[in-house]
Amino acid sequence: MLITVDFASAQPLSDQVAGAVRTALADGTAAPGDRLPSARNVAASLGINLHTVLRGYQQLRDEGLVELRRGRTAVISGTTDRLRLRLEAAAREFAATARQAGASDEQAMAAAQAALRDLP
């Protein structure tokens, strides 16, 4: 699994690490039972602090997406809900687009509800 970060982003690096794993789960490039790269390897390859990666992995653990095992091995949980992850990813993308367009929260919600109603 490839974990990347954007140093120009305002989003904290640990959140980006967790987000990269969520995206891999949502799009199917990672699956329950897969091992995540060691935090040490991710930190070294990205040039970031080990504790930053560990914070990202801990977020995933707190969400129930990853099991942290002795020796800092991280394994994707067998109970991962891919539908929820896909919906959350789509919702984040929609929310970002709505904000960039200047829509209010109410306008964005109304547009989403209308789109859901119009689908077969």
C-alpha cells in the first residue's frame, strides 16, 4: 500500500496518513487482513516523524479500521465497513466541491437530498 502526504496541505500529516489508508480501503486496494507498512518505514520514506505516522495509525485503530498488534504491526480489521468508507469519501469530496463553489451548508444539503430523491 502506498501512503502519501501533501506537505502543502493545511491538513495535519497524521490525518493525511490515516486518510490514505481510508482511501485504499474505500477503493479496494487494501482489504481486511492486509498489513500496513511499518510506521518506521512510512516515516522514513515520507521524511516525516515516526510519531506522526503512529498518530495516524492510532486514529485508524480508534475508528476500528486497524488492529495494532504487539511489535507495532498494524493489520486492517476484518470488520471494516467498505460501504461506510466509500460514502464518507464521496461526502468529503462533495463537501469540498460545495465549499469551493461558495454554497452554504443548507444549499449543499438541499442539493444532496434532491440528488438522492432523483435517483431511481
